[in-house]
Amino acid sequence: MQALEQEIKELIVSSLSLEEVAAADIDTDAPLFVEGLGLDSIDALELGLALQKRFGVSMSGDKDAVRARFASVATLAAFVADHRAANGAANGAANGAEQAAARPW
């Protein structure tokens, strides 16, 4: 999970052009908005697009769920990890069905 958290920190810095902030300076558990890193709603939109491009995640859902996902680097990493696990399970089931269908017996 630490590698994913680091990747998200680097994505935050690069996608939001935070020139005065290094990925190492971002606290994994600190809030990303207001009193934490100080991001705003425009930053949230840009970060959401960057996360969608990089990890294929969708930020749809109700406002409170999206806000909870964006609370910190840790919550974003957990969301991405859950997305990967769900897609891996779905892809594994689909691949298993394809392999079973391809068997001649």
C-alpha cells in the first residue's frame, strides 16, 4: 500500500503542478483540503481526472462518498486498491469462464 500511496502523492504534485510541494512533504493521513494540503474544488476535479486516467477509477457516487474518498492520500489509496481488487476479481472470473469455454472436453 505504501507504493500506491507514494504514487498518488506524486500524481497529486504533478497533476496539480504543485511546484513548492514535494511528494515526500505530503502526509499520508493529513486532510487534502482546507487545513491540510489546502486543495480546493478545482484541484479536486483535476485530481479526479488524473486518478481516472492513471487507475481507471470513477469518482461517481453521492457527494458524501466522494468527499470521503478524497479525505486524504490514505483514503484515496484504499479506494484505488479496492477498485483494483474488484476489477481483478471480475477479470479473473471472466478469464476463468473463457478458459472453461475453450476446453474441448
